[in-house]
Amino acid sequence: MTEEKQNEQFDETNDQAQSVATEDVGTNETESVDNTENVEEVEEEKLVEIPEAELEELKQKVNIEEEKYLRLYAEFENYKRRMKQESSIMKDYQAQRVLTDVLPALDNMDRALQQEGESEDFLTFKKGVNMVYNDLLRSLKDNGLEEIESYNQEFDPNVHQAVMQDSNPDFESGVVTEELQRGYKLKDRVLRPAMVKVNE
């Protein structure tokens, strides 16, 4: 076989191989397109149209559940706020019972300081009582105790207890002319009203 014939056979074989490869590629592309169309058809089949009545019912159910959630959330927020307020009130007034029990001791010290005497022993004793009284009163005030102002103040039934009437021309009508027993309050809560004499 001559070299020229060998070359012709080689070219024919090469052409056949290329033709087969081209057919395979075309077949693969056709199959790919077919597969894509099949997927699209399946997806279209899965998309089921929901009836209008059923859709409306589902919307109503969602709205109902949303309202329940919002109501529950609001109740929980109110509960937290209420517990915070109660805790604050308990903290503010936790000393109320102790302060109320101490008031008679303050009254006794106050009465003792109103006594008069001239002896050195008496003056020394009175000075000691006065120091204890002031220290105790300062500590109680640091814990929220406040004295109720009474003398020369307009009578207030919320903080004053009228036990006597007076006819003093130096005071206007309804004004406290004398404080008979000191009153106290814990912040805005009255522990004990002041006993007073009120001008007619």
C-alpha cells in the first residue's frame, strides 16, 4: 500500500470519528433539553391552586393566632411591669413596721428633752439624751422617715389629727396653733398623723 492511500484511509477514519462525536454531543444536548422540560412540567404539576374559600379560612386562622400571641405578649408585659412596681413598693416600705415600732421611743426622748433643770448632772444627762435622739432620728431619716410639719400650717386631715380647738386671734381660722404629738410619714405614706390643736 502506497503512502498516498494510507493518508486517504487515515483521513476517512478521522472524519468518521468526528461525525460520531458530533452525533453524541447532539444527542446529549437533546436529552438535556428534554430533562429540563420534564422538570418544568413536574413543577407546574406541583403548583396546585388553593380555592378562594380555603385561602380565606387560612388567613382568618392566622389572624386569630396572631391576636392570641399579641394578647399573651401584652399580658406578660403587664405582669412584668406589675411585679417591678410591687418590688419597688416593697423595697420602699420594707422598714415601715420597724419605724412604726420605734416612734414611741422617739416620743419618750422628745418628752425627756422638754424637761427643764439646772443641775450639772441633769444638764449632762439631757445632753446625752439629745445626742442619742439626734443620731437615732438621723438614721431613721436616712431610711425614709419624715416629720410632718404642723405648727402654723393649715389643717390637713390627711396628715393631722385634730384633738382640740383653739380661739387664738393671732392665727387664722383652720390653722394649727399647737402640736401635741409629732407626726411622721415614710416618704408619701403616713405612719402616724400629728395630734394638733386647731384654731376655730
